Amino acid sequence: MTARIDELYEEYVQAWHAGGAPDAVAFLARADSAERDELADMLETFALAAPAVAPSDARRAELDDDPAFARAAALVDALGPPSPEAWGVRLRAARERAEVSITELGARFAASFGLHGREERAARLLDDLERGERPASGVSLRATTRLAELLGTAAAALAPPAPAASAPAALFRADPGSADELADVLADFAASRAPAPAAPPERSGERDELDDLLLGG
Amino acid sequence: MARPSTDPVARDASSPELRAFVRARRRGDEALMRSTWRDLLASEWSRIRAFAAARRSPALPNGHLTPEEVDELAQAVVVRLIDKLHFEGESIGELRAFLLQATKYAFLDHLRAHIDEDRRRAGSFDDRGDDETPGVGGRLDAEASALVVDTLDRVVDRAVLDEAFAAMDEDKREVFLAMAGGEPAAEIAQRLGISVANVYQRNRRGLVQLQGLLEDQLR
């Protein structure tokens, strides 16, 4: 049976180089269940080393019709500027559209995670985030997803701001920065995503799940 | 079709999509950035999907992500790519590093959300385990801790890859690089005077060895 995953791997690699933009999910679905993990490791290791190859025109047309890719591409079109404040702008826009007060949102958010008694603090942190007084880089994906659920809006993007309210700032930084600056940005990003305490706790000595969810765990 | 390069990373420096994006970013041309960003996403979509599909954990039913969850994970990676970091690198190596890292973090978020759901359903879900047998939460903590020591800009850049390739056993490296570069197994077998089965075997062993070497770089 191992020849089967070898053949699948070879087919995947050749499709990659030919601009076929192969989908690992589809290849893994064709593998025997007992060998699926091994093939997954093979494909990941290849992807770690593989060059960038633009999809062929035919494959690009297929991708545009692929709902998963279409959603990802829509994020590119929809997401606002990347500054920490921009996330707050989007949160506020989504909340106002849902006609939910910040107090109510805090209460619902805390309750949804079973954080009873933390409703006020959740509201305060969300308010800080909306106003850009806390870095949005610490907001976890599950917090974003939950907020989107509570506000009845698109999960991944937390709904973009309405065009009229959209900040006109550049989507990306105009200045790519020096290599050192890039290293700093990467290090800051890694720290912000690290589970060890990275953001200062609001109250010394006390960190709870709210900190993990909204300030970076 | 032209014969593919036998060096899988030989075209690193010539990703037209990334170059176009970097040029647009330097000029501050928002419209062009949006369009080039979309092209870049298209060219990297397979890599994102491969990283996402490879994730697995005992915390998940059957240990694997469903195709729908892979979709969600890929979306989360794209959000991070655009919104969290506003990617500023200029090389495919940096982009690869970022994508892998973003996938791992997004996966941890996914697992934590999954455990939250278990807790809610079960009422009291002790997921920490003990010193000898860590529970799911304990394993997650260990995995997250391993990520802390990781730095994004050294994960899979060209120098790291070259170092890893150099450390591979020669017979495995030769076959791996040829196959990863797109040379058909049958041609490799003929060129090296070995069987196709042997090509596959060396390739698989090469992949395992390379994976181990790259993981060593992360520690």
C-alpha cells in the first residue's frame, strides 16, 4: 500500500510544478486511512521546501470557483487596514450594526465562555479594543470567532467596516522596513501569539481566560 | 512541458507574485496591492492547504480535521496573513515561515475552542492530566510552549533549507531533491540504475529525515 502514497506524493509534486495548485485535502482523501498521516507529513515537508508556482490559467479559474478559496480571496478584498485600531473599527461597526451595546456584548461574551462575574471587565476590554487603546494583535481567533457569532456577522473577518466608514489608510505598510525592523515585527508577533504572558495584565498578579482571549495568552 | 528543476527551491528568488506585491507595497499603490495580494494568495493557496491539512491532534474526533475545518483553518491563516502581521517580508522563505507558523497558531486556537466545547458539554472536563500522563490540555500547553521558542524568520528560509539539505544522507537527498523538483520517479530510477520502488523508498526516508532536521531547527 505504501506505493500508493508514493504515487500520490509524486502526483502532487508534479501537479504543483505544473501550476496545478493541488489541494492536499483532496490528495489525503484518496489515501488509505492507515497511511493518511504519513502522506500528510510528506506533503507538508514538501510544502516547506517547495517553490512558489503560480496556478495555471485553468487552475486559477477553478480556484475562483472554489468556495474555500473564494472566501479567502474575499477576505483580501474585505479586510480593512491592518493597524490595531482597524480591528476595533470593524468590531464597533459590527456591534453597531447588530445594535448591541458594549455592556451587553461584554456580558454575552463572558457568558459564552462561562466566565461568570467577568462581564463588566469583558465589556471594558472590548471597549478599549474598539477605541484602539489595546493592541488587537492579542485578540485570539476564538475570541474573534465568538464575537462574530454574537454579533451575527462573518466569522473570519469580523465583518469589514461599511465602505463609508472604511478608513482610507493603506491596506499595507508602504515602507517595507529594514531587515532589522522586520525581525522586530516578527519577534513582536511571535510574542503576541505566545501562550506565555506577553501583554501586561490589567490587574497585577491576576490573569484569567479573558486575558488569554482578548489580550494575548 | 519543460523539465522541472531538480532543485525544489531553485525558483525561490523569482516568485513573480511576491515581487509584484512587494513593488506595489513600496509604491503605496493600494489598488495594485489588493490585486497582487490576491494573486499571491492564489500562488500560495496549495501551501496553506497542505500546512492546514497536515495538522492533527488527539483532541480531535478521529484525530484529524474535517475538510470543513481545514477550510476554516485556511481562512484563519489568511486573516493572520493580512490582518495580524500585515506581512512585510520579501522572500518566499519568509512567507513560507510565516504561513507555517500562522497555521500552527491558528490550529492551537482551533483546538482550544474545541476543548471549550467539550468542557461546556461535559460540565467538568479535566484535560490537564497529571505529570506522567498529560491530558489534552497538557499536551496543548507543551505544543504551545514549543512554539514560543520558535522565531519566524529562521524557520524555513533558504539558508536553513540548504543546511538541512546538506545534512541529509546523500542517497536520500539526491532522490528527494530530484523528486521534489518534479522529476518523474521512473526517470530517476533509470538515471540512478535503481528500481522505482527504491526511488519511492529513498524519497520517503529523505522526507522523514528532512522533517526531523527542520524540526531540530525549531528547537
